Amino acid sequence: MTELKQTIKKILKENVEELEGVELTDDLPLVSGGFMDSFDIVNLIEIFEQDLGIEIDLQNIEIEQFDNIASICSMIEGQ
């Protein structure tokens, strides 16, 4: 597992209450599976920016980019 995926999983576990006790796999449907909503995404964007030292372009964000760990990694790597 890449360091970025490990970091994302840690951030998700610490900040999304609905994921408590859930095994996080790369393709677990986070949004479409009901684990995260738009409030979680807004919070996570701020945390990713702070913890990873990146700036996420909000005008190009799609909710689908947060539906699983693999898509979150791709979105972050594209910033």
C-alpha cells in the first residue's frame, strides 16, 4: 500500500465517524455506500490540504472523486 493511501485511510478513520469499525478497502463505496456526505467531504478537503500540504481546486471537484480511496488518491495526485 502506498504511503498516500495509508495517510488517507488514517485521516478517514480519524474524521468520519460512520467508518468506525469498517474495514477500509481501496474500492469501498464511501459516498454511494452512505458512509460519507457533503459535510464530511468539505471537512476532509480542509484536512487533506493541511495534512498533505496541497491546495485542492474546488471548482474542479466532483463528489464521485470521494467515493473510494482509489479515487481520492487519484484526485490528490492530480492537484
